Amino acid sequence: MSSELKHWYLDATVHNDRVEEVYYISDPVQNVRRSRQTRVWKVEQLLGHGSFGQVRLEKNHEDGQVRAVKRITTTSATLSNSECEKELKALLEFSKPKFKEAAVFVEFFGWFKDGYDIFLAMEYAPLGDLHKNLVANSGKIPETEARDIAEQILLGLEIMHAESFAHRDLKPQNVLVIHGPPQWWVKLADFGLSKRLTNTTGYNTRAGTQSYMAPEILDFLNPYEPRSDYTNAVDIWSAGCIVYRLITGVVPFPRITSLIKYCEDKSLFPYDALFDSGIKSEGSKFLRQLLVAKPSARPSAIQALNHNWIFSGLSPTSSEIGYNTASHAGLQSDQPLLSSFSQTVLPPPSAPKISPPSNGTTLDPYPIRSAPIYAQDSDSQTARASSITREARSTLKGHTGSVWSVTFSPDGKLVASGSDDMTVRLWDSATGAPRGILKGHTSSVWSVAFSPDGKLVASGSNDMTVRLWNLATGAVRGTLKGHLNSVQSIAFSPDSKLVASGSNDKTVQLWDSATGAPRDTLFGHTNYVQSVAFSPDGKLVASGSDDTTVRLWDSATGAPRDMLEGHTSSVWSVAFSPDGKLVASGSCDNTIRLWDSATGAVRGTLGDYTNYIQSVAFSPDSKLVASGSDDKIVRLWDSATGATRGMLFGHTNFVQSVAFSPDGKLLASGSRDKTVRLWDEK
């Protein structure tokens, strides 16, 4: 047994209903050295079973910790000869600190044995696997969510391939869900068929699951030639099959015959389901290249991560991890660099994002949903050298989950914040002291807003409700029910009489704030509504959606007034300028657009970003636009020229929300780092 295996071995005794694990603690203060302790894990339930054995849930009732334990029945009591050795070695490799930071592999806690049975203790994912979650979401998910999952899977493959491992059994059942929609977090699991390539071994076993198995494993490329070794490109094929299914609800080649015919005739790529899904051209081309029949023509994992479809929404995760992304030498991979896979920086919005592959692969034409691309006003191209940076005046801590929304009270004395911890918190804006906690939601609070008359606080939640709270007492005044999915955004009309709410049910609802009665439902968006805002005169409602559009509605009649098209990805935030002349929109295409509210024309595009724009807000004098982004930075922009006026550093995770105080002297920001920060604007 290697020293590494010994390091992860748990001294445990297995009983039918429990596992007793021995460990030792030392405490220099108490002069305690190697005090023997026993931790008892109760077997709670069976989670799954198969030809390998079973997976069960175990719980330590002392501290409430849970774990999933995979029991593998082997044919030998000697670990080096057991069938689980490959999986154990993979778990050990990707539990190293430098890989654990990537947060894309199921956590491994150790292993123990009982006779011929080997037990692997791992992280428990209560939400189950990706297959189960797909079924719960009608079999498919929005393109933007599929892209996020694809990025995480590819990041895992980049690490595995750099360490000479191939997974060889990628499928939705082997991808665990840590957090569900719309902000998916997934991890790769089940390394039972994974294998590490060495100088003397190759990949030649027919392994995997047919619907996700690459054609070279099945000998469909050269059926009349002897079987030859294949490469880690089989994982890229499987990833393409998973993403295809996420978007369309079906696998690309459900029958063996369809895959055989595709390998013989490349024109038979299954575009129909992609057409029906409404996927953008970039996504279609991305899948077409991952699912090229010839292994050497597929991109590597790192090339796929740099494809424009992925790169436009890439989080900073991969650039912050210190693993070697260039150690593919000796991997028996022959992957030419495709010209449509960027290795440096994303081209500007006006540049073509896809060009034909340089290796001779022909991509079938796909109709592009055209949208005008606008350059910034010439004044906005001014040098960024005048930008300044500042530190936060205070950091408000108390939330135990990501902060999704922040806002100021009309008098500027309070800040409200909504969080994943299901609460709304009130803070003193002058001192940063907590002033109250509003509890009642049963899931994440995505949005908060004060009524302009200062009497109410509204909160929109993943529990599909809007709650109205009495600001003076903290009591619930009403719960507004009617949405069929998560409420992503809320806003009050200037006279405080209406509440607008945007939801993942693709609608905007207008409510009477006094009675809680629904006033109107605005239909038109074809995907999740992520943000809503009233115009300063209350006559218009703006909404931003994952369908890439901003829509303007008549608040009195509910009639559509305009549709602002130009963004090439989800619109997550909209705001009116206080003077009523502009609408700002922040998007996953990494730009902020400023629109003329009267004509719908684009007045400027702010594009100094490489990450999603989560939130936008105007200063009270309409001269500045603040924005929060996945790059953890709050930026200030000149709304007239587009020049950067400031960059505020301090958050350690995505900035989800920004808001100006009514007097314009303070700026609040909320982040996934669980904090609210207050900044002096001047």
C-alpha cells in the first residue's frame, strides 16, 4: 500500500447499522497528546446500488455531519488487486488542495475496509445528480444555465486531462448537483472507469454508457481495422452529449444506427433539436465542434473553455487555480488548435466570434438570430488612466449566504439586503450597525425594495412569493402569490401604489401594494425575467430577461411599448436614470448598454468587462452609472461619455447588486462573499 493511500485510510469498524471511526486529538494547552476518540456514523438510508455495490447515507448525530459512502465488494482483501483501485487513486489525486480549490470534484474524506469490502467516504449531495434534476426541470434547462454547467464540467476535464486522467464515463448521472437553478453548481463524480495514462498503457477498454460514448470507443470510425487506443478526447465527446441534452432534452444520437450513419456522413449532424431549442449560433457551433466524429478534430478541454460561447460567461475560477494547464504532453491526444477557440482575449463585440476551423472540418450552416451591435460613443473611448480606486468605508457582516440585493431607504438612513440565507436585513447606513432581521421566506431572497413613501419593504424570493413588510414594526403586511416560479426582481412605482415583480415564469406582474391584489400580468418575454424597474414618472416598466431583450411596458394598461434588442446574452439588470432620459441594462454579454427611453435607440455601450454584469444603478443626478460584476469589482462610469470614473475593490466574490443613496453620497454593494459594503461616492 502506498504512503498516499495510508494517509487517507480511516481506522473504522463496520457494523450493520453504523461505522465506528477512531481518531486522535492533541491539545498543547491542555497537555493532551494523542487522545483516542471515537466518532459514530449511523447508516441512515440506501442512496443507490449497482453492479459495483451500493451507496448509502451516513450521519454523525453528534455534530450533524453527513457523508455518502460507496461500498464496493471486491474479489480480494488486498487493496492493490481490488476493482476500486482506479477510482480510489482518482479521488486521492483530485482531493489535493490545488485541485480542491476548483470546486468541481466531489470531496473525498477517506477510505476504510471490512473484509473484501472497500468503503469510500465522500461528500453527500442532497439534490442528487444532474439527471434527476433535469427530469425535475421538464428534461431541459435554459441555454445560459447549460453554459454555466458546461464550463464547470470542462474545468474538471481540464484538470483531469492535465494530470493524464480520462474520466471515460461522463453522463448526467455522474455529475452531482450542489446548487440548483438558476445559479447551478455541479461536481464530477464516480471515477470508477477513470484511468491514468502512463508511458506503457493506453486507453483501449470499451467503457462508458452508450448514449454518451464516443464513436472511437465503439469502433465506428474504422470498423474494418483492429482496435486501437483512444485518447482523452472521448471525454470531450461525452461533455458535448451532456450539454446537447441539457439544452434540447434529448441526447444527440439516441440510437446506435444514427451514430454509425453520422460517422459515415458528417452532414447528418442532429441539428433539428437544436433549432427547436432556440439556441444561439455560438452554442450550436460549440456543440458541433465537441461532437466532431474524428477525435483529433475535437478541441481539448482548455480550448473548449476558451470557445466564445463559454468564454463570454466564464467565471474567474479557472484563472485563480494554480494547477498546470499545459501538461498535456504524452497524453496520446492529437488536438489541433481550432481557430474558433480563443487562447487570449475575447474579441470586441463588433468582431466576428466564430471562424471556420483551420483543420478542414466543415460546419453546417446555422441561422444566426441577428441583433444590432453598437459601438460606444466616440467620447466613451477616452483613456482609462483617470480612473481612481477606493476602499469601502464599512463592511456589513451578518448574512450567512450570498447577498443578492441591496437598496437604500428613501431617507437614506437604512440599507436593506436580501440573501441566500432567506432573510432581509436592515442596517444603519451611517454606522453600519444592524437594525433588524425580517424572517419568513422559505428560500433565497433575490430582491429587496423600499416603497418611496418609506412605509414598506418588499422582498422577492425563490419561494415564488413577494412579501410586503411594515418598516416600522417588521411585521408582514402581505404575501403576494401568483408567480409559478422564482421571483427574481421587484420594484415600487414612484407613488408607492404598485409593486412590479419579474419571475422565472417569464412574466412581469403588477400588484396593488395596499391590498396585495394582482393588477396585471405582462406576457411577452420568452425566458426568465431577471430585473424590473419603474420610470421616474411611473408611466413605464422596464424588464430585462434571459431572452436577451429589454422590454418597456405601459404601467397603466400593461401594453408593450418597446423592445430593446442588441444584447447577445441574458440581461440581468435594468435601471432608469432619475431624469427619465436613459435606460441602462447589464448583461451576460459583458456589456452595459444605455438606451434612449423615448426612442429605444442605443446611446452607448460600456464594455470594459470580461465577466457577467450582475447589476446596474444610476446616481441621483443621472451622471454616473454603477455596476457590479462577476470580476468582484464595482465600477463607476460617466453616463454621458462612457469613461470609467472609479473602480472599487474589496469584495472577494461576485458583486450581485449595487445601489446609490438618495443623496448620492454613498454607494452600497452586495456580494456572494456574504457581505454588504458601503463606499463614499466622492
